[in-house]
Amino acid sequence: MSQDNGVHAASGATTDASLASRAKNPKKNGPKWWLISLIAVIVAVAVVIGVTLAYSKKDDSANASASNQYADTVTIGLKLAPTNLDIRNTAGSALDQVLIGNVYEGIVARDSKNQVAPGLASSWEESKDGLTYTFHLNKNMAFSNGDKLDAEDVAWSINELIAKQYHDADALTAVSKVEAKDADTVVMTLKTPNSNLLWTLTGRAGLVFDKDAKYDLKTQAVGSGPYTVAKFVENDSITLKANEKYWGKNKAKTPTVVIKYLADDNAAVNALKSGDVQVLAPITETLAGPFKSDSANYTVKAGNGTDKYVLGFNNASGSKLADKRIRQAIRYAINHKEIIASRGGADKALGGPIPSLDPGYEDLTKLYPYDQAKAKSLMAEAGYSESNPLELSLTYANIYGTELGDQLRSQLKPIGIDLKVNVVEFSTWLQDVYTNHDFDISLVDHNESHDFYSWADSTYYFGYDNAEVQKLYNEGVAATTDKERDAKFAEAAKLISEDAPADWLFNYRITTVTAKGVKGFPFDLNQTVLPLYNVTYSLAEFSQQ
């Protein structure tokens, strides 16, 4: 375009010179030379004006591209808010979701497929006996306050966690010692092999802190990640700012990310519609409907996760559900397709205790297909029918709404179960069900990954006690290869599902909505692993809406 403008400008100059020459010799040009001259001048002026406007438009476009390509701030709406920032002592996945990988980093990391990836350590080796792990750290690492980060900080952080029994310390009971061999090398020695060790270190157990930093862990954070915590408002918001001293390759693309906590679903939807937030995670499939139909302005996508909606039975001796026939009947009577469809269809059927992203997963949905006739037969064997029903109570927290309870009551009634649904405060559920084991049936979303251990713990609130399952689980933990571990876990999971100590209603998949122009927001596992360094918001795309 600039070459074309140059040609037009040169032609205009030549025309002006010719007109000047003719003005000096009017006879030569004839009686209408002045008209021709005037036309030529007008053309020349128009050309100059056109050139000026063309350049002006080009400059404006360049300025818009340079200044408005990406927003300086992206606001993200989440649901579960942390009460403080003390990730060493405070339970709850809300802290892991925002702080791990964004503010604090671990010796190793976790990717969107729930696999172990390099973190502060760029590589590692495991001894053949599974008792020694040698980690090789990245060089020139630093905390956000400028302090150097090396092997001493790594060893101190993990040893401190074990010594002071910070959150998740119980996951490192197999660890004997952690040593800084040199500034760039950490050696971890185990008492017994633990095939889950590396994955465990992707969470709180592997986080590295600055041993020399002084700050209030409840309201502040000093980490080594791509972001720092600029502001924390309890139960309201967290403001993240790009870490100017970040050492790694995952530099923050957006200078400021604001996390807004929106517990009320309708308020969350309104915030997205008004533009107060550009991302909403999660959103129910029902509320996501209008955004799906407005694909020009929003993207709606369900991501994979490890949330398991578990209908747990009280398996303790003497309970009504100690009779395996009743447990099996319940599993046959539940129409999982109907339940999933009523929730919008995003969730996946899950026939056992291990979700698809965890070690040992196997599709066990065919073990108990929907079969009302078989369910009635089993209940009849146990002495119950629709005219002589078994009374059972279902207790769960009010955060899950009433729909599931209503559906289960309706589905179990024809096989001879009179289900009384108790929707309670979460604190009441924790006390009555989780702590006192005072229940018949419970419903809860077990969202943690790698939590298969609960089925090998007879003291857990399910009261499930199977010696063979415990043996297989322990052998899986002690395995020195992933293949061996996965085989042991899969075998144990199948035994558990066949025993029917619970029903796994579905693998909950998180539905997320992003406004047009948002890129780089993770959809998979975003309730537990939420890396934000790659998130951008294009104002250019927004302005075209």
C-alpha cells in the first residue's frame, strides 16, 4: 500500500510542474488552459488528502493493535472460596486450585491429564528398589521477593512439612529423609517404596517455600510461580499480579488476574452476562444453556476431572445395608443415564471407585447395569417389596440441592425401598456421617484424585472392610513400576465394585463458560489444577461482538 501511495504522490508533483509551465505560455495551451489547470490541481489535492487519510487510518490501526490487543486484567468467577491463604495448615481444594502452580511451585508439577510433569526439578531418577529419588533442579531460580531458590529450600520445605505435620504430611510417611546433595540436586530416601510418591509431590506435599521469608501466611504468599498475591479479601476475591522476578518459561501473559468467588449460581451467571467476569467455572449444564446458544459471544465446554459423586452405604456390621443383596439391588435399580441426562448430559457414568484420570481405572459400568427386575428379585430374597418396603435414610449436604435425592427416592420406591431424604448443612453431614458414622446412605462429591486409599481403610466412614482389597492396595502402593501398580489397583477396584459398598452415580465433569476473546483457560481438572499463566483476553475480539 505504501508503494502505491508513493506512485500517486509522484504523479501529482509532475502534474503541478506541467501546469506551471503552461500558465507561462497561455497561447500554447489554448483558451481553456485555466480549466484544465484547475482540474489538475483538484486531482492533486485529492491525491494528497487520500494519502494522508490512508496513512492516518494505518497509524490508528497500528495503535489499536498495539494498545488493545489484550486486556491487562482478566476476571475469573469461581465457586468455592478459601477462608485464608495458609496452604500448609488449611484444608480445602480451593487453596490448591488458585495457589499451586500460580503462586507456589512444587518440586514436580501436574499436567492437565493428571500426569506428573517437571516443576522446580527439570528431571529425576528413581532407584530400581524404589527407595531413592534423585531430583535435578532448574538453575537460577528465585522467589518473588528476590531470594534465591535452591536445593536447600526444597529439602527444608519437605522436611519441615513432615516434622511439623502440615497438611498432607501423612502422604509422606514412607519418606525417611530429604537432603540437598548440592545446590541443584535433592535426594529423597524412602523407608518403603511408594508408587504414588511423585504424584503426591505435585500437590501440597511437594511445595517449596522460602525458609528466610517473613510474612503472614493467612493473608500473604511468597512463592516462586508466575504470579504473586497482590490482594486477598476473605470469601470474596484474590488478586494476582505477574511476578516480575519469575524465573521460568511460564511467564504470565496477563498482568493482573482477579479471582471472584461467586457462591450463588444466579449471581455468577449475571456477572458473566454483565462482563464483570470473563470466565465462569463451574456452571451447571442447565444454566449454561443460554450461553451455548450464544456461541458468537461465549464458549461452553465440559472438562474431565476426578470428582466422583458417591452414594456411600453404611457397610458396618449390624447396619441395614450389611446385607449385600440390598446393596446390589440398589445398584441395579439406579438409572444412571436418566440421572446424568437430567443434569444436562455432561457427566460420565462411573461403575467403580477409580475415575478415568487416576491410576488403575477400568470401565466397570457393565457390572451393575440398570435392571429393575433383578433389583426387585434381590429385595424379595431379603424379605422386602413395594408393599412391604425397607425404610432407609439418605443424608447429604444442601450444597448438592434436592433433585438427586428426589430422583433416587423415585427410582428406589418400585423395588421396595422407602427412602427418606435428609438434606442438611455440610457441618451436620461432617459430624453425623463422616465422624459418627450415623447414617444408612450418604451422598457426597469425592473430588480428590488418587483417593483410592479410602476403600482400603476399614475405619473410613463407609465402614468397608475387605482384607483382599487392602492387600491388593498395599501391593499397588509398594510396586516399583506404574504398570504393576495400575494392575493391582484395577483388580482391587473390581472387587470393590462387585461387593457394592457404594454406588458411583457419575464422574462429575466441570462445565466452564468463557467470554469470546478469552484464550488459554484450562477446562480439564480446573477445580484442582488451574494454571493461569497462559490466559489472555483479546479486546479486539470483544469489540467485534
